[in-house]
Amino acid sequence: MNRRFVKLFYWAGAKYWMRDLLLDCLPMEYGDIYIPFAGRLDYLQILRSLGIEKHVFASDVSLRLAMAHNGVRDFCEDVIPILEEHRRYHSDDYYLAIRDRFSPEMPLAEASADFTYISRNSYRGVIRMSADGRCTNVNARPNFNFDPEDVREHSRFLRNTTIVAEDYSSTVKRAKPGDLVFLDPPYQGSLVHGCLKFPDNAHYRLRDVCNELDRRGVLFLMTNGPSPYIRHIYRDYRIEGIEAPRILGRAKNGGRDTELLITNY
């Protein structure tokens, strides 16, 4: 397996640490792959590095993020010179100007470069959004740097992948019996993209969606937080505790914590 892991976007809740575990966690046989809660698409990168070339349908509620992935996938050589321009003009005022110019109608290459620039200069990769959909991040770094090869590698692992902006429940409805769904929801008490709350009733909704997937014969693999609440609502499924690194809150636990791996197979 390719040991180099590309981190084009800085992203809280990354899953790169699962690259040595994922092969042993997969079912023996499965059809198409679905990845809602896409985030940086770490799972997809791991799958591609394992030589798994099946079509993947990915989604995220963030239109900015979906456009960023699509821009890198389809126009990576156009993204690179825009990132070079961001590096050349980087400053606090320039950062705010780029942060605020997002539009759903903007070219994908520009949207992708802008998102990469914003995330790599945000504190620990956390993208914060206001209730009315505005990005509220401020510049956290004196210099902006990137590697053009990371852009190209990110584009390569997105091959044979469809990426849309939509709710996870719409994405998993597309799955057929025998398909595999990866689920990496916000953990209990956390946020989605800085403003969309994922309270306990949202976890119940997700559990009900998982019950429906199981009823339809769709396989799912979920990572989630180790709270008693999560263990309780998924008690009818296989639950395994695995050790994971922590970026946020590292000082509290030495940088390690337990995550739950929940499957219906």
C-alpha cells in the first residue's frame, strides 16, 4: 500500500489513522461504495491506496466542500496556479477577501483553490459557518504553503467518484442490497462545519437510517464516539472499540482516545 497520505485540506476529525485497519474491517464481498459525511474523504483515499477502484458515491452537506473536491478532481492543473496566487498575496486582509467571495456559481477550480487556502490557514482545519451560511474563519498562519503534487494526488484518488452536496439520508437511499456505506457522523456534542448542530435526536435519526439500511440488506461501517449513549442506541449491532489519535483536545488525553467501530456484518 502507498504509505504517503495526502492532506490537501486541513480537516478536524480526519480518518487517515485507519489506513492500517480498514482492510481488516471490510466485509468479504460488497457492491458499490457510498460515503456520506464525506469531509476530506480520507476513507476514499485509503480505499484507493488499497487498490479498490469501485465506483464511490460521496456527499456532504457543505456545498463549498463538494465544489472543492469536484474542482480538484476535474481541474487540478487550473487549481494549482490559483493556489500559487494565494501564496503570493497571502495576508490577513487577502484571506478575508478570499473567504468572503464564495458563490455557488463560481468556477470549480476557483472554489477548490479558495477552500484549500481557507482550510490550510484555519486553526486546526475547523471550518466555521454562521447560521446564515457565511464562513467566519480568520487567518491563523503567517504563511500559506502547499505542494502541487498534493493537488494532483488528491485528484487521482477522486477518480471514479461522484461527489454531491446533500443530506446523508438522500445519499444512502441510492444504495442497493450488498452495497457498502461508510458513515463518519459528527460525534455526540460536536458540530457540522461549525454551525449545523447534530444533537442527540439527530443521532437517533441516523440510527433509524442504519436500521433501514440493515433491513434492506445494505452493509454499513460506522465510526463514532465512545459515549454510553452511542453504545446504547447501536446495541443491536457489532461494536468494537479501537484506539484513535486526537488532534483537538490533545492535552486532555495524551493525543489518544477510543472510537467505536459499528457494523451490521
